[in-house]
Amino acid sequence: MNPTVDTSVPSPADLETMCIELSRGAADVVAQARRDELSVSTKSTATDLVTEVDRRSEAWLLETLYRRRPDDAVLAEESAARPGRSGVRWILDPIDGTVNFVLGLPQYAVSVAVEVDGEVAAGAVCNPVSGELFSACQDGPARLGGATLHGPRAVALERAVVGTGFSYDAAMRERQMGVAAPLLPRIGDLRRLGSAALDLCFLAAGRLDAYYEAGLHPWDHAAGGLIAERAGCAVSGLRGNAAGSLMYAAAGRDLAPAFFAELAALDADRVSRPLDSAYRPSDPPS
Ligand code: IPD
């Protein structure tokens, strides 16, 4: 039997170590490929890009995982889901922030998360340009390299610097702007940095005070969401829903009640097309 093949379910701390190794390894693949001529194609819309480097990074992740953990399931941004039978599922984004990557804006990352029995147990997010590596496991601290992260400062909503992102779908972007425009005068400022995974890590590191976005996919938020949570942030959907594709909102615990209430008042979770079964357009506003 190949000694590197592991069929047991590792501890959360060991899974975090694997997420760190995988995200750093794929970030090296991305960094090395950066100077190659990029082949860029579009996905869902003309603005939704995928590069040869996304595919190369994902192929490296899939091959490495398959060698080490062949019985695990995988959900990855650029390929079909792989079923498993171990209760462990890896959630991979080979480049989160692909548009930034194509433009040469140094705000993109490889995101690797792992679920055990449907619950995110560990995650890591690595920026190939800065080399910053954020990580956490479900029973440990959020970390940036060796430093423990404690989330954002305590700040009032009117001073809060809030990160967000927009869909690739033009009609949805218009609805998202219908939320962002009235929100802007009620907060300190807005940032659209271009990588949801890094936005959530930046929240964990106190570089943002809050974050929200509708329409995210699991690979955008699985690792970053756990890292924000383990840094002490509240991570939620609105109106009692869990954080997910309708709304992924996160903030420091002091700010969260006012921030989430403001988002609910603006119907920030009603801008999506029906992306998941929790979407009920007939829900009355709360
Ligand atoms: C995108 C980024 C962006 C967010 C989009 C995501 P991608 O991921 O995370 O910040 O606003 O919703 O789709 O396409 O670069 O992997």
C-alpha cells in the first residue's frame, strides 16, 4: 500500500496543515505561471474569466489530493464535483480574484477548505504575490503566518469600512448597486477589492470592519469564512438564515447586529436569482 495515502479522517489541526500545504503549493504554481502567456476565456458571462493558470493551479490541487486522499470528495471551481466516501470534502478555488490576476492587481489568492461531515473543519488562503497565508481550523485560532488574528476594531456603523463584491451578471449587479448606493452614506466607506476569500481574511486581520456579498459560491467563502469566524467575527445570512449564496455577511461582534439589520432593511439578500433552495422571493420583508 502506498504509505502517503491516508484513509482515516485527520484531526482539524492536521487538516489545517494540509490546507496550508495545498494552498501554498498551488500559489507557487500560480506565481511561476504568472509570466507565461495567459490564455483567457470567459465562463458564465463576458466578464467572468478563467485562465490557463486557474486550470493549472486546480489540476495541481486535484492531483496532489488524489494521491494523498483518494477517497475524499472534491468541489472545485473549474471542474465537475468528485464524489467521495470518507465523509471528507475539499472545497477549492484555484484563483479567487481571477480578474485581478489577469490585470496584474496583486489581490488574488488560492483558497483551500475542507469539510468533515458537511461542516468546514479547516481552511487556508494564500496570496501568491504577497506570500501572505491565512489559516484556521474549527477548534483553533485564525492565523496569518505565525500571528493570531482577532478580527476588526470596535467601530460604529457610520465609521465602518465595509468590503463587498459584485456578480458577473449585469442584471444582478444593477440590483446590488441598488443596495450599495443607499448603504454608502450610512457607513464609513466601501471597498471592492476583488477577492471574496481575501476580503474575509482581511476582516479577520482587522483590515476591513465588515463584509457582505450576495451570490457567492462555496469555494469563494469556505476557507475565508472559517478564518473570519475563528478571529471572532459573526458570520451570517440575514433574517435568521445561515450565511450562503443569498447573503454572506460578516462583521466584528459589536458591529454585527446594526450591520446585519441595515443589510436586511435594504433587502441585500433579495438581489439574487434563485441560487439555492433557501430562496423564497415571496418572503415578506422583516
Ligand atoms: C470572485 C471574487 C470576487 C467576488 C465574486 C467572485 P473569482 O471569484 O471572489 O471578489 O465578488 O463574486 O465570483 O471568479 O475571481 O474566483
